[in-house]
Amino acid sequence: MYRQTIPIKIHFAPIQGITDYFFRSAFAHFFDGVDCFYTPYLRLTKGQEIKSSQYKDVLPENNNELPIIPQIMTNNHSDFLFLAETLHNLGYSTINWNLGCPYPMVTKRNLGAGMLDKPQFISDLLTEVFDELQPKLSIKIRSGLLAENEILNLLPLLNNFAISDLIIHPRIAKLLYKGNANVEIFKQSIPISKHNLTYNGDIKTLSDFQDKQAQLPSTQSWMLGRGLIANPFLAEQIKSNSLLTDRNKMSIFTEFHDSLWEHYSQAYYGNTQILNKMRGLWEYFSFSFSNSHKVYKRIKKAKTVEAYQQAVSINIRSESWLA
């Protein structure tokens, strides 16, 4: 079902624990509108190895020829080049550097958004690695770690490098996902940066996108994450500028859900792991259902496979699809 559409380009943001290779493949089979999928970040362990689960996630045979950009997380020269070379050898022509992860367990280690208050450090690291990089490099950043103007200090330094795409989530890391993304910071970034800019943040509905597009009329590249998991029809709604009212969305969603359930029930060991995985998905899915609180509550209360399947059946049978 996957096809690329222009002129609006939609990137599917990576979300740890959610957007693994099977989720991406199933999503592309049932839903349309996404131009590029990003993998959750890869980073080296203390033993200087890539976790087997992360490596498996980027293997070409597990991605069904989807347009994939793997994401890496690192803060040093040798790890950067090792990860880049590994991914290039797997056939990837572009990688993405994560400078946006906001969680304290990451930022306190000077990783992800933890580097955004050190623009010269970022510039120096890029200087060290750039001439040796084989794949193209895109970067995903937030507006700052603690202050929104941190990005404005960084952008002129990034202009010195041939970055293929700069994805900006205009929200400081300290806020995690609270409050509102600051579109004004993205606007201020446009004349400063010489790179192709992709907007990311707070697009959960078609009207959200229309509002952001009205504020950013020259922006053609957009990244969606949580909103696209909650409403997997959202990318196509944006591309068609329509709510797709002619679709039996609940039926399509049910097929999508069942394919995920079938895979994860075989891939995970033990019912606890399986149910935890599916609960994580329903934390997002529930937002597209009427009475989302009750929908998710039913799933959370399910402690056995039988109870889970009954909860899913009740949700699909008794609730309506809102998005």
C-alpha cells in the first residue's frame, strides 16, 4: 500500500519501544501517506557493541524495502564513525543523529538534547567526523536543553556542514512533552539556517497540521510521531486534506491491531511481556476512540491474554473511531 506523495513530505518519528521494524512494516501495509520512517536510536553498549535487538531492527531484510533512516545516539568521534560505517555497510545512504531526546537519563550523560547547551562541542564533534562520514547526515534537535534560544546559537555553526535535513522540535528538553511546541522559535530558525528544515511537534489531528501549516507556509517537510501512532490515518488525511470519512477506519485499525498482536505474541516470551507491549501501544491508540479514558482503562485492567482480547473486543464493538 505504501506510496510516496508530494509536495508535502511526512516523516514518521522514531519512538523507543513502539516503532520497531514490525510496527513500521505493518503500518506501511495498512496505512498511506508516510514518506520516510526513522528507526529508534542505536547506541553502543559499554562493551562497544550494538545491542542485538537494535541491530536486528535495522537489518534490511526486516524492513521490506521501506524508506528507512536509522537514528544514532552518541557524543564521541569513534562511536559516531563506527555506527555510521555499520549502517552504511547495511546499505543505508542517510543516517540521523539524535540531538533531541529529552529524558534526564539521557541528557545527564551528555547525550541527545543534553548537548544543546554546548553548541561548540557539537560543532567540534561534527568537524572531527564529517570528512570521514560515508552516509549523508540528518540531525534531529530540540530548541534547547533549558532555554529556547539555544538553537539560535547552534544553527549558524551547523551551517558549516552539509546536513541533508534538520528536524526541529521547538520545545525545550526540560518540558519533555508538556506544554506547547513553540512555532515562533521554528519561524526564527528559518532565515538563520541554510538547511532544509522539517517541523516536528504537536501535530495530532488534521486541524493541528492545518494550523501549523498556516503559520509556516513555506515548510513542506513535517515529522509526526505520537499523533500518527494514535491516529494512523493522519498522514493520509494530511496529504489528502480530508478526514477520509468514506473509510471504515475501525475495520482497518482492527486488522492492523490483529497483525501486531499476532507478531508480538510470537516474538515475546511470556504473557507479561506481550501484554506490556500491547498496553504501550494502546496508550496511544486509545486517543482515537470515543471515551479514550475508559478504552485504555479496560486494556490496563487486563491481566491475562483472554482478558486482553475481551477488552479489545469491547473497545472495538462499543466505542466509535473519532479521528
